[in-house]
Amino acid sequence: MVTPSQGSERRARHSNVHRGKHRGEEVNENFARGFQALSELALAGVQVSARATDLATGKELFSVDDHVVMPTASIGKVLLLVEVASRLGGTSAEAFTVLDRAPRDAVGDSGIWQHLQSPSLPLADLAAMIGATSDNLATNVLLRHVGLESVRARTEALGLTRTALLDLVRDHRGPDDAPQLSIGSAKELTWLFASLARGEIVSPEVSQRVIGWLSLNSDLSMVASAFGLDPLAHRTPDHGVLLVNKTGTDGGVRSEVGVLRGPRASVSYAVSTYFADTGLSSRLAVLDGMRQLGMDLLEYVH
């Protein structure tokens, strides 16, 4: 969450936002529409980072400042899910470990556990709630259980140097807290999701667990808004299209990473935007730009 003072600082930063180099001359013709839309956002002062790769060949299809580290809000929760999945083992006995929520875990915004009566839930159910609704309370309880340091160690073991879960979820971030929940680069995030899809993160079993949780995601408001899928039920192919994605939302942040499969091809993609969220029109422009890239992705795979 962003305090009023942080919001003022953010708007000041955006007034002098650095407009990175965009690789328009190398853009695959299939992605001209998305590149144009994101370029227009950048010219309007939005910081943009994006990447798309072919899942089968690894070929770069689209790239806009994909090396830049961006705030990614809830996308960092994927790293928590990887650590949790890696602890379940072959028997998954720990999946039934019941965890209690405590007053120090309390947080608002995304998720449904805060609205439920049950004070305790099995570990695997909490992971599923994070995958489905990016549940903030479930995130904090799982983080308390496994430890943020363990998540950081797992992140480093994966070879990620520009992507991290920095903190637990907070309603307000003070001067002594991490400025963002998570950060990431589009290049590393596309690699992470491609590797998950190929069963290469820790082990095939761990990768499949994480993919299973993420396949529940109900947020199709950004890039995935172009895919025509049912937000509440898309775990099986629909008109030949299959999606696994994770989004991140905060004040001035809209970010999404995913794997999209279709009849013709499959892609891994990541898009992050950082902008002065001072009016509804600014936010809608960002969401529309992300949707335009989504339309290009759909045309490539379908």
C-alpha cells in the first residue's frame, strides 16, 4: 500500500521518469500493435518493461527494456509458492499442516480469508488461495511459516538476481519497511514462468504444484483481458487457449506474467508498468496498452 506522502514522492519521480530505449527496430511484426501501444504509454511518462518469448524455441518475440528492475507488487508471491511447493515433498503430508492466522498477519485488500470465519486452514489451501485471489492474509501466514529468508535463499538458488519478494504484505509502508512488496525484471520473469511450464523449477513435481495453484488465478484484468477466457474457470483449454498467469497491483503499479498456450504456439510473457496513478484515465490507458499486447500474444498462439 502507498501512504499519501509516498504517493507524492511517487508522482514526483514520475514527472522525471526515465524513458528507456525501446527496441522497435527488432520487434516481430506480429507485435507491432503492442509495441506501439506501450511506446505511447512511455511517451506519456509511464515506465514500461516487457518481454515475450516462444516457449518451444526460447526465441525472443518482443522486448521493451526487459532488463529494468520494476516494482511488481504481488507477482513476488510466486517465489513464496515455489518455496512452499518445494517443502511438500513426494507424499505432500505437510500440505495438510493447519496454520493459524494471528493478529500480526492481518492485512486488507486482495483475498478472501479475511472475510471468512475459519481462523485456521491447511497449508496447501493457503497456497491455493494465493494462486486464486492473491490472498494477502494467506501470504503473510505462509511467510511467517516458511520465513522470508528461506524465500530469498530459494530465489538466489534459482539464479534470479533482479527479481525478489522483499517483504510481507502491509497496509501501510513506513520508512523502515521495504518500499515495495516485490520487484522483478521482465527478462527474469519470463524465464521463471517458462521454466515452471517446462517443469524445470526445482523439480517437475514442484513446478506442477506451483502451476496448479497459479492456474486458479481469477485476475484477467490486464494483458489476459484480451484472451476471452472465463476469469473464474480457465484451467482447461478454451477454444484451444490455455493460460497460467499472476498479476500484481498497487498504487501506480500494474504487472502481469504468464504462459499462454494456443493451437499454433506457446509463449511466456511479462509486462510491468509504473505510472502516476493520479486519475482514472491514466489507469485505463495503462490497462488498454497491456490489453493491446495481449491481443498480439493471442494472435501469435492461436
